[in-house]
Amino acid sequence: MRHPALAAEQTAPPSSQALLINTLTLMTGYAQTPAGTFHRSLLAGQVAQQLGELAARPRISPAMRALFMRLAGEWVLLAPAAEAAPAQPAGGAGRHSPAGVQ
């Protein structure tokens, strides 16, 4: 039998900080994914959803809520744009290779 505190921790929604970190990670994945891929569209949609979740948090300030809502709206627009954008070859403009970062 699992400890009740562990069970509650596993079903609790992530903290705002954890959700923000995850959202920033998804944004990085989006930036590193070649244009025109379906995966990029999925990432944009997930970013928009998580920004909306952050905006709905009860302890978020009104200024941050407005920022998260505005950003969520922009990311919603990126999701279909990612599907329609022409694919760029690997290493194309705007991409940085990990080997070049030190």
C-alpha cells in the first residue's frame, strides 16, 4: 500500500514554478525543431495550453495573468503556422548547433 502523502503528491497539479519551467522547456524544443514539422505544431499547442493554465492560477498577479494570456494567444496562432511553414534544412537560419555552444 502506498503512503497517502505520496499518492496525493502524485495526483496534485504541478506547482506554478514547475509548470513555468516545463513551458520554457517546450518553447526551447519548439525553437530547435525544424519548421514545417507536425511535432513543432504540437509543441506550440502545448505551450499555449500551459500558458493558459498558468494564467488561470489563483495566486498569479493581474499583470502576469495578462502576460500569460497574451502569450497563450500568440502561441495558439503559431500551432497551425508551424504545420504550414516550409521545412528548413537542418542547420538552417536561426538554428544553433550544440557543438557551437560552450
